Amino acid sequence: MDKKLEKMFAAYHYAGGYELFFKTGAFTEQLFDMFDGKIPESYTKADQVLKLIRRSTQAESDEYGAIVEELIKIRKEIEEEMRSVVELRDNLVVCDYVMKRLAEPEPTSSMDNDKEASAVLNLIFRNKDNAAVRDAVRTAVAVLPLRLAKTKFFDLVESALETQLGRNEKDIDDMVSNLEGYAGLKSSGNNAYDDKEASEVIDIIFSGDPGNNPKADIDELYRRTHEAAKRIGNRLDVLADIGLMINSLLLELTAAVHAGKEAGEVFANRDVTDYVVRLLDLFCAGDKKAFEEGLIYEGIDEEELVKLDELRGVLPGYEDRFISMAENESDEIYRDAKRCVTLISDSIFGSLEVNEDAGRTVDREMIMNRAKELKEKLVDAFGSGSKLLQRARMSGVLLRLPLFLNNSDEVREYVKNSLTSCRDEKEKAVAVREIKEYFAGTYEFRNEP
């Protein structure tokens, strides 16, 4: 095998091992806080695999393959559950938009639109970084009272999909799927993860107009929405961290067999695997004191952490060259190179299969078909529920679309018009408060772009 390719595998191998070393401590602390010692099944399965690795001073190829396949199986289980939790989270974000506006107390006086528009604009443009300003504008557009004509809204969605022209089919599939989620279009009826309380809250808000209920009922439903959103968010954080642990371990194991080691020596980061399994033992024993006193971090070399951060910054720039080099080698090397590139991203949703069809370039006809399908789903969703729910769905989509305001003058005009044209003082008050909370870093439940 080419020495340059071998060095690339060695870099991924190093990154995978130390990801585990440095990040598993925080991950186990989260499990303590969020589950009070109740261990998810996927965590227990991962624990068993790590202990198998610790017992292996060297691994034969069949043993290595069996361990990797077991980890991939656990990863798929986590991915399935995470997709269910993500759907619930996205639906609850839509519900949160609705309930915040319904539960807000009636304002005692009318808002000074010019004054508040000026305050919002000052917050948007206070940062000199262009990317930060764009994110701020996108957030403000999604949160401010929406008085956008549906035709304009659908034009924006179609234009956003057109930006994918020339990219591969997976890119546009992912974008459409995400937009459906952000609009609360995905049903959580057949989930790998079931939260009956969250599902009931979603059904109530999606199927009718909760604003017609007495104030006490609205406040109670808002409380339930708030609690469900926090619970689902916690669950998602924990699953994401379990996924990170699995990804890091798979990255180490996949890369190690090509990293210039002697045949069979695939578990090279002995200190890493020993450290991680010790953490698992402490957690399973319920030794929360060791975590609270920071004992889990003993022995971590800060210089190694700096090296890891530097390497993670460099690796993405080498991905294309890495894959190109691996294409000239065996199918196994090519597969493992593709896996390494996927695993270094941290996402549990990245496919580990070599799927050439996913790279097929999309044409305009395909994009327009996807745009039409998405529009039909949105139109169908707009036909039920309250007008506030419609605006909540549009808000979720607008937060993720490319910015359609072209300069600062258009931003100023949009903000002022949004506040001036809205006659609902309660809705305006909620929107302005949310924007101020967003810039203060205290805004809850909104999925940021």
C-alpha cells in the first residue's frame, strides 16, 4: 500500500482513539445527569464491546470483523432511535412556536413599532462578521410576525432547492427531508422511541386550534410542551454522545488495520481503550462522585488534546485525496477509506455503505419534482390546524433556507414592515422578546441553523 495512504489511515486511527479518550468523560457525566443512573440499552451493548476489545491484546482478522459488525449493528439501532427522537423534537419546536404566542399575557399597551424595529436591527448588525449577520437575519426573519404570501414562500422553497443543481442526489434528498422535519411534516406514529406525552401534545396542537381554549388550559398545554421539549432534547443529546463514542471506536478500528501495524494488531491505543472501559465501569457501578470530583480526567495530556484539535482541522482538507488514493487500491481499502471520512464527521446518520448511486448528479427535472412533492405536503399541512400553526411551519422552513434578503436596506424594510403590518400585539411582543433572548443566548428550544 502507498505510504501516503498508510499515513492517512494512521491519522484517522489516532483521531479515533483520542476522540474516545477526551470526550467520553463528558458523555458519561451527561448520562448521570439525564438518566439518574438508568443506562440506555445501546450504552450497555457498547460497554460489552469495549470490554471485549480491552481483553484482546491482538486480534485476528475474523475477531476484528466480528467486533466491527457488532458496533455497526449498535450504531444502526442508535440511528433508528435518533431519527424518531429528531422527528419528535422538530414537531415540538413547531408546537413551541405556537404555544409561546398563545400563552403570552396580553400586553398592557401597544408596541412602539419604530423603537422595537430599531432595537432588533441594532442586534442584527452589531456583529461585523458577515456570516454571523446572515445567521442573525435568518433567525429574525423566522421569528418576526410572518406576513409572507404563500406564493412568495413557495417560490423561496423552490429557489432553495434549485441551489442544489449540480450536486448529488443524496444532498437534495437530505435537504428535502430536513425541510419536511423543520416544518413538522413528519409523523412520529411508528417510532423506535416512544414518548406518549410528547406525541399527545403534538396531536392536540397539530389537529385543532388550542387558542380557542380557556387561558388555564393554554398555560397547561404550554407547560407540557415545554417539559416534553426538554425531555426529548436531553434524550437526543445522550444518543448523540453514544453515537460519537461508537463512531470514534469504529474510526479507530477501521483505520488501524491499514495504519502500518503488524498483522492482527488493530487495538493499538491500549491506554485509550483501557481508559474508556474504566469510565464505563465507574458509571455502571454508579460512582458519580468520581465524575463530580474530576477524577475521570486524571492522566489526560493537554498537549495531546492540542495535537488532536490540529489534526481534526486538517483531515477534512485531505478527504478527496484520501478517497482518490484509496480508489487505486483494493475494494476493502476503498470501503474503509470511505468509512473513515464518514466517521470523522461525528454524525450518526452518515452511511457506512459504499453507495455509488448516492453520488448521481441531479438535474433540473429531478429538483422540480422534489420541489413539487414538498409543496404538495406543505399545502396539505396548511389545510389543517390553526393559522398560527401554518406560520410556525413556515418559520421552521425559513430558518433553514438560503437568505432571500439581498442587502441591509431590504433587511431594515422587512423588519419594519413585519412589525407595522402585524395587528396582534401579543404576537409582536413574543417575537421581539425571542429575538432579544436569542442574542442574549437564553432562547430555548429553537433549532439553530
